Amino acid sequence: MPIPKKAHLDDSGLDLSLIKVIQKRDNIFFFDTGISVEPPTGYYTELVPRSSIYKQDFIMANSVGIIDQGYRGLIMMPMRYVGKGNGLSEAENLIGERVGQLILKQLVPFQIEICDDLSKTQRGEGGFGSSGT
């Protein structure tokens, strides 16, 4: 089984290789990375696709995978096939390939406060595209 590793010392994440594929629906596949993690106290991990995923007809089904500090199960990477056909043979071709990255992130504890008003800002309630093109 491939061990997660960084290609370069200053890379942000560990590259994960895929070891098995499970087809969940016509175009949804769960790729088994073969690893589980135990981040240090005060940290969690994020699972994201590698930038080279653009070369394939797959996108990560949930965009970013948040892996909570207390989770100890296998890390599965959900992928959606966006090419033609059902994608099973294309999914199987990714076995052994480095497709995901695991990034260690610091957890910042916070409390929520219920309030009636928020402070004013220049942007205010301006939504999508409100800060220019």
C-alpha cells in the first residue's frame, strides 16, 4: 500500500493514492485511500483533490472533505464522474494514482453568540459579485 507523502518538503498536503473503488451510483464512486489518521490534539485534516485531477473526468463529490479530529475510520474520497458513460473503467484506471491530498489544519475553538444586529461594513449585505468583476 502506498504511504502518503509530500512530493516537495514545502508542499501543503500529503499526496494520497487510491487503492480500491466502490461504485455507489451511476456516476458516484468512493475511492479507498487505505489510511486512517489521528491528528494531534487541536488539529483536524481536510481531504481535497490534487490540482492534476483536471486531467481526469472526475471531480470530488463534496468539494472538500472535513475529517474531524475524533474520526478514526478509513478515509474515503467521494468522486463524481463527469465524462461519458458510467465511468467504472475510468475509475478503475485511477487505482494506484495520486488523486487526493490530506492537509493538516489547526482547529480554532469558538463559541456562537446569538444577536439581532451585526456591525456595519462597506460591503454590507452585498452578495455574489458585489465586490466587482
